[in-house]
Amino acid sequence: MTIWGKIIGSATGFALGGPIGALLGGAAGHALDKFKTKEKLPEELALKQIGFTIGVIVLSAKMAKADGKVTKSEIKAFKEKINVPDNEIKNVARLWDQAKKTTDGFEVYAKQISNLLEKNSSVLEELLNLLVIIAEADGKITNLEKIYLKEVSNIFGFSEQDFERICSSKLDKHIDPYQTLGVLKDAPLEEIKNKWKTLVMKHHPDRLIAQGIPQDIIETNTYRLKEINNAWDLIKNKKYDLNA
């Protein structure tokens, strides 16, 4: 059974508390205990993995509400990128619809997720990456969606520069590899290499899992790591035009 089957409609809301806890409710089951036991995880990490998973559902649902429509492409992207098994689609859809209908604004959910997973963390960056990919699945990010994503990014503790990098990379816009690595263009190659190594370690799948991304999701979602490696390849092979 995947993480989806362990949390949807369960009593994990009681453990999480806050707006997410209220959304999930505490009517049935002991999913948190079962998840901890089967996966051999400490409670704190189990809660983080569950929080990340619910966060993807809730924040994507609220994003759909932001521009008033959901396209088939967005639904397809959600299913593929979030790796929801066919037998859990109906359960996830019910929670997604429930989140979309709540009167609570997205801010309260984003703040709870940010506090649970730690502001400006690599885990939150991957969550934001997923939201951007779902938003642009139909070929563009609407103005309303971008405003929404920017607010979520702010709550997550990311800078304006970080947000623009994340959005640009998903839309295949011109990306400066030096900006991606956070180094100056005239920095020594060895310094750039060391920064690349540091970032690779920070965004390694094993580390992301340890910080709260479930195994089910990490298998198809390591966007920042791909960006980092691509940027280093361009710089070391001198394939990037400094005058571009």
C-alpha cells in the first residue's frame, strides 16, 4: 500500500492539528500508527511525509480555485507527477474537492505546511516545483495562478529570485546556470564546482526523503537536482554564452 492509502480518510488529522487536521478529520482508523510501524519511521518524520502529501493535494486544489477552472492537462499532470495509483484516485479526488470547497484561505494551509517542513527548505522547494508544474500543464501559467504561486512562495520563505528561477525553469525559458547555482560568472571554476557539490548533497533524494518527501513521490520528482546538474554541465563544458 502506498502513502495515499494510509492517510486518506484516516485519523492523521488529529496528530497534525490545525487547518489540515480539521480538513482530514479524526473519524476513522489509526493511519499514522500503521504508517510509522510499517515504514519504521519516527512520528516526526511520518507526520512530515503525510504533511507533504496532503500539502500537494490541498494547495493544488486551492490553486485551481484561484483561476476558477481546472483543465484536463492539469488533472493529468497531478496524477502523473504526484504518482497517485489508480485505486486511490477517487479517494484523493474526494479530499481535493473537499479542500477546494473549504472557506479557509490557502494561506493557513501554506503556513502550517511551511512550519511543519521548515521555511526555505529543499523539501518546500520541491513542493513548490510540483505546484508550478501542475499550473503550467496546459501550456501556460495564468496571471491569477502566478499571483497564487508567488504568495505560497513567500509563505514558504523563498526570495523573488528563487521564485522566478523555479517558474522559468518549468516553462523552458532562458536560464542562467550561474544564477541556478548561485555563483558569480567570474568565480573560479573550482569554487563553482564546490558550490555544485554542496547543492547536490542538499537536494539528494535520500536527504529529501529524510526531511519529509515520501518515497512514492520522490521517485519522479527531483526537479531542483536536475537543474543543478544541468547548470554545472553547461558551465564546465563551456556551453553557456556569457553574453546571452
